[in-house]
Amino acid sequence: MVKKRLLFVLSVAVYTLYLIACQKAISDNAPTPIQDSIPVPADTPVISSISPSAAHAGDTITVKGKNLSGAVSKVQVNINGKALTVLSVTADSILLIVPPGAGSGQVIVNINGNTYAGPLFTYERTVIVTTIAGTGGAGTADGTGLAASFNCPWGIAADVNGDLYVADCYNRLIRKISASDSTVSTFTIPVLLNGKNFYSPNDIALDLVTHNLYVTDFNKHVMRMDPSGNATVIYEDSMALAGIAVSPDGKSLFISNNTTGTIIKTDIDGSNASVFTSGLVTPRNIIFDNSGQMYVASYPSSVYAIGLNGRATPAANDPSFQGWEIAKDTAGNFYLADHFSNVIRMIDTQGNVSVIAGSGNAEDVDGVGLQASFNGPQGLTIDAHGNLYVSTYNYTTNGGNKVRKITFE
């Protein structure tokens, strides 16, 4: 018994010495407060705030802080790599002008070659709506801009140089709008194309390499038209073929069937057709973004992403959207032509939904943002510079018949 107690006491003593040694080792290795802190010079510039924190292009904003003194030529301020104009510099402020297209992001200040990160800035875009073609009355007249006429212009596509191609539905024509002066010219569609009827052109896609157009008729046909206007039917299926897109590599066509809820994939000549995606509800126009990702407008989510395996995944949603056509910019924002609400909607990269243009009145009126209006926006596309183009037609009044342009400043 005495021996067991002795062993127990020795064990406790050894364990206690072990704990003391460990604590000493930890204490010896712990950094001192002097080691942890790095002195900051008292005259180091500090960015504390920006006022206002949201502004439009051309507005003045002020970066506030301390120790900001320096020659104007030695101070640079950027947002997303875009330089702001420096108007003046004092010890506690820098007065700046916001450049067009700055975008939202962190303010970066460079003083005498040293860079300092500032707060986040929100860029408020000015949305400007103009009319580039169309009298508003139904007709087939060619001419410059507002002297030309359409009858239910629908699908619209932009070439790399800014020329537009429009499916003039009720006229059964393809129209071209020149980027240089908005002159409208016409490509006719023969009554029969290689022995087949091609009905009213609906949606339109452009091969940016060959400049061939591919057009659906919202019936069961796909037409190819070359740059000279020679046309032929290259694909036939069940009704109703709606949206169409050329793959980024130019080797395939993707065609949505509004009734069967599918996307069909074919070779670029319309051969070797197969169902690529199924299970959609009323899929309409198909687009590819600058990374090659495919999207389709469909119900109940407004936008579905289509994977390489054909699987559809909800990508963006606006429950209020009542239309058929979508577009996407290089920043990742989606735009939606809301036909029945007569507005253009945007879903940003965070999923926030807003109306960016249109008062809701059924009329084509130029203006800024919500002061402008649309008479049945339906076709929608975006060009290489981020400008949107919208075709309008009102099925109740037969009004619209215009092509509108939306620019952002």
C-alpha cells in the first residue's frame, strides 16, 4: 500500500513538472508586443471614405482621408482600371470626375508612386434610349433610319461591325440596318425555298465568320441565307421552332422548340439533328456569352444555363418578366425585353432585378431610363460595344414597328 502511494505521488510530480516545462516553452516562443506591431509612419496617407458613394459618369466625387497632400500630377485614382480625372488635392481630400463606363468597384489611390486601397464605389449608369429605324407605321420602305418602315420586326442580330439584321416577320423579309448611317435595305425570301414553304421569319442568328444568317419561321423550318441573299431551307421539324443560335466554334446550330420544350442540336448545315436539352417550358431565344456559355429564355425561371451535357440549370430569374428575349453583357448582367409590361429589365450578377428603361406606357418614346417608353419590345440583342437593340411591335394596336437602341453612359 505504501509503495502504491509513493508511485502515485511520483507520477503527479513528474506530470506537474511536464506541464510547467510546456508552459515555459510556449511562453518563451510567444511573440512580444514589439515583435507583433510594425510602426506606421505618421504621415502615411489614409483613405477613409468617398462622397457620394454612388454617382453617374461626369459627376464629381470626393475621396476623403488624411495625409493626401501631393501635386495633382502625382496623384492617380482608378476604379476597375479606369482613371478618374483629378481636379484638386488637399491634405484631407481629392476631388474627382467619374469617367464614362467606370463601373462599380474599389477606389484605388496612387500618391507619389505608392498605392492605397479605398472604399467601394457604385457606378450609376445613365440609360439612353433612341430610335434608329422605323416610321412606326407598317410598311416595307427602305431608307435612312426613321424613313424606313417595318411590319412586326422580331428577331435581331448584330454583326461585329455593328450592322444589324432584323427578321421582319409580317413582311416576310430580312432587313439590314447599316451601322454607319442606319440605312435600311432588304433581302427578299422566295415563295419556295428548295421546294419548301418558309413562313414568316421569327428569330435570327448570325455566323460572325461566314456572315450567313440562320432564321426560324416559328413553324417548322430553319432557313440559311448567305451575305448575297441566297436562301435555302436546311432543317425541318415539328412546330414551333423559335430561338436559334450558332455555336461559338461555328460548327453547330442550336434550335429551341417552343412546343416540345427541347433544344435541338444540328451540324451547321442542318444535318445530324438530335435533342440536346429537354424538359424546358416554352423555351425561346438562345444566346452564348463571351465565355461560350449557352443560355435560353424559358419559363418559370427567366434564364437557364445549358451545360455541355445539355443539362438546364436556372441561372437568373425575374418573376415579373413577360416576354421572350434575353441578352447578356460582358459584366454578367442579363437584360430582358418585357413585351407585355413595355419595359427593359435587368438581372445583375447578384440576382437583383430592376427596370432600367421604359415607363410602362405602350408607346415608342426616346429618353433617359424610365422616362423613355416602348411599344411592345420583343426582339433583343447586344453588340460588341455593349449597346442593346430592341425591336417593337404591339399586337393589339399594330403599333411599334421600330428598332430602338439603348446605350449606357
